[in-house]
Amino acid sequence: MKTPQLPFLGQCRCGKVRIEVSAAPIMTAACHCTGCQTMSSSAFSLTAMIPSSGFKVTEGKPVIGGLHGPQQQHYFCAYCMTWMFTRIEGVDAFVNVRPSLFDDHSWFVPFVETMTKEKLSWAQTPALYHYEAFPPLEDYEKLMGEFARQME
């Protein structure tokens, strides 16, 4: 799998909020937690982990929705309520962007899947790595390195 040419442009369903990604993803994932199942109205949510310096909202003003706790801020279009991206409190290095918002998301494949202990029995992804919860912190450097090599 290869990263397509940057920048990635994207938008919510109605087009009132637009985003731009100017840096390659550092990893991709599918999360099977029940919270993501509920918020996405699907079996899992998809994520492209984008370096914060390479992500910006270019039009509109997203609002926080979904989980309103101190750990994660889920951003939505205020008009169509599309879940667009998530910021994790205390983690400034990346933003979790919903890759299906990109104008071209044909390149996207989840590299890891998380929270598989909560996944629906029939839900399958082509992810190479599977975690019952989230990967241990010590695994991230190896995972990101391997993901980068695969995207070359």
C-alpha cells in the first residue's frame, strides 16, 4: 500500500466543514470498541493518525460531540453531525482523522485493529496487527516504523 499524493482534502457529508492533510499518516487503524460502534453506527470506526502539524480545518467550525469527557474530544460538523476527527488530551503529536472523509480514500487500509475483545463476531478487517485493547505504549514505535515502510 502506498500513500497517495499529498495533500489529502476532505469534508463532512454536507461540505460545510473541510479539512486538509499535508503530512503522511503515521498509522491507520480500525477500532472495535463499543463506543466507536455506537458513534459510527457501524461495526468499528476507521482512523488515519495524522501528525498534528499536517492537519488543519480549512473551512467551517467543527464542534465537540459524542464523548464529552476530559480524555478525548470528538469533533463533528455542527450541521450534518458527521464525526470528523478526534483529539486525545495530552497527545499533541497526532490527530485521529476519519479517512472516509478524504476525497480519495481508496488507499486506506487499517494496519492495526484495536479493542477486538469488544468486536462483533462477524466483523473482519485486513489489519496486520490485532489487539484486544489498545497496543501497549512500547509497541507504537515498532508499529509506526513498519507502517512507514509499507507506505513507501
